[in-house]
Amino acid sequence: MDELDQRRRLALAAWTTWVEEGDGALTTVRPEILDSWTRSGASVARDLGRAPLADESETRSFWQGSPLQIAVERVEDELRRTAEDGDLVLAVTDPDTRVLWTYGGRVMRRKAESVNFVPGGRWDDRSIGTNALDLANRLDRPSMVFSAEHYAPIVHNWVCWAAPVHDPVSGTKLGVLDISTTWDRTHPIGLATARVLARLVEQALPRTHQYVDESPEEIAEPGLVLSLLGTAEARVDGQRLLLNRRQTEILSLLALHPDGLSLDQLHAMLYGDHAVTFSTLKAEVSHLRQALAGQLASRPYRLLMPIATDVDHVIALLRRGEVAAAVEAYGGDLLPGTESPALVEMGEYVAVAVREALLADPQPDAVLHYSELAPYDTAVLEACLAELGRHGRLRHPAIPLLKARLAVADT
């Protein structure tokens, strides 16, 4: 609390300095905050008591039946539970930062109502001053505003985290999702939570709105199809899932262990020795279950659908001795950047298996394809050239390319 209180004092001192002397006196305030303070100061009185309200019937008409309303209703239990558990107030806005929907815990609900943080409230910075909803909307990225970083003193006791909500297909920005509470309840995972909830809303958008560009062939594809090698993409019945990094890792672990994993097993495979609570993992699993329309069982955690992964496909091809096909299907490292011990181990296993198969059977086309993914692996290139030399295939068309790749790798 002492650290947060000091941070709050510094924010208030910076705001006071700006009000009295202008931004030229400040060096510690984030540029986006200073810019917003300037925008706010041109149109918002500092003694403003509450946000202005848009026309009630117009707001209701915009919200009713909209894709955002349908999506929010589908995940409303999850949103409400998050608000109640943390005594937060959640809000969803339109592209003009007009609040369309809110839900708050007992304390924050009253605070929100007192400043018109309610449906119809206008929370762009020209209407109410600097805040996270406006920053996330204008800058199109997750944003946080703490205490007196807000322009209006009526919300100096707040901390807000907001993330934009996009149509996953067209990329159109539909609005933002915001989480707000009092400054003393600031938590490092606040911004990550806003991102997760925004993705949850995006995933719940109605199918006709979200998947308008999917081909019939893709939509007809049964079960879960998971691409993990060199990329990360999940589709269920041909429809792309929008997941965060952790949810993708959980889904990958469950897909690679179709018989299921206990909570302890999943935690160890995902986090290793990192000090992460079981409740954090359960929350991520809950979001994933929502994205999978409930097709994720508990005790043990297990996927309730047919599963196909490129990892299993590559391994099956190698077992059959189809090296060229395996290399063609191998897209690179498994979930590049993952810190999951189990996924790192599986990635190393697949990479070594592909490499050893090529060393044993260095087919030129397969080696050239592999060298695009592992350009500094000279041993595979040398093995292929040696194999061609042993068989007297010195005029093979791949030789100049292999030598060129080798020369580049040696530089």
C-alpha cells in the first residue's frame, strides 16, 4: 500500500503541476496522458461532476440486437463473476466511447452511478477527460489510467484498465471493454485481465458476424484442428478461435494429452516452478471452456471432441519413414517463445526427430525446405551434399542451392 500511495501522490503532484504550469514542467508523465490532458483541457471543466449522457433511447436502440449485445450476453456470467469477485465495475462501449453496458460489484456500482459510468455515459476525453476507455479506443491498444492521471478530479480515486474489442474477421473496432476500481486495489494483472475479457467478448460474437469470410470447406472441418509448429492457430469445426497465449498453451497441452490431465499435472506442465496460483489456472481454463462452447471436461481436464494437431501429424509421418512429407508439414519451432516446460520439451523432441530423420535420409528437396526453417544447421546441408557425392549425383540441380545455403550459414 505504501508503494501505491506514493505512486498516487506523484500522480497528483504531476497533475497539479500541469494545471498550474503547463506540460512544459513535466518529464515523468506518459506522453499519451499529457496529450489527453491537453485535449481534455480544451473542452472539459475540471470541476465537472459527472460524465454527460447521450440520448437514452438512441443508446438503447444501438445496443439492442447488436453483435456486441449478443456477445456480452453469451459471456455475461463470466463478466459478472469477475466484477463481483474483485468488486470491480465493467463496461463495454461503442466506437465513440459511449458506454453501452455496465455491471459492478456492490461498492463500485454506486461509485460508477455517481459519475454516470452507466449506459449512455460519454467517456471520450473531450466529454469527461483523460481515462483508459478513451485511450484504448483512440490508440487502439490496451491502456491503463491510474488515479490523478485521470483529468477529472471526480475519478482521481479510480484506476481503470481498458482493451479494444475488434471483429476478429474484418478487424473493425467495435468499442472497448473497461475494468475499473479504486486506486488502492490496483493490481499488476489488471491490464491482462482487461485483454482476456475483451478477447472473450470477441470470441462470443455471433457466427454470422464473426465468420462471414470462412469457406464451407473450412466450416465443415470436424473437431479441433491445432497448428502449433512455427505458428499458433486453433479451429473448431473450421471456425478460428481467438485465444490469448496462455489459453493456447493450455489447449495445446490438452490436445497433446487426449486422455486428460489433472489440475496438478496441467499446472506443472504449464508453469513449471513459477509461483502461479491454481485459481489463476482455473480462471484461464474457464475462459477456454467458454471459447470451446463447453467442450472441455473437468476431473481430469479433457477435450470432448476429435483432435488433430500438426505435431501428431509430423510424428506419424516420421514413424512411417515419410521424411519429405514430414519436413513439408514441419513449420518450425513449437509455439515459439513458450515458457511451458512440457511444450518446450515437446518442441525439442519434434525438432530433433525431424533433424535426425534428415541426417539419416537427406533428400535434397526436403533439406532445402528444412534449411529455410533452420538456416544455420550446416550439418544437414553437409550430409546431403556428401550423400549426393557418394552416389555420383554431382550434377543434381539442388547442389548449387545447397552450397549457397551452406556458404550463407558459414558467414
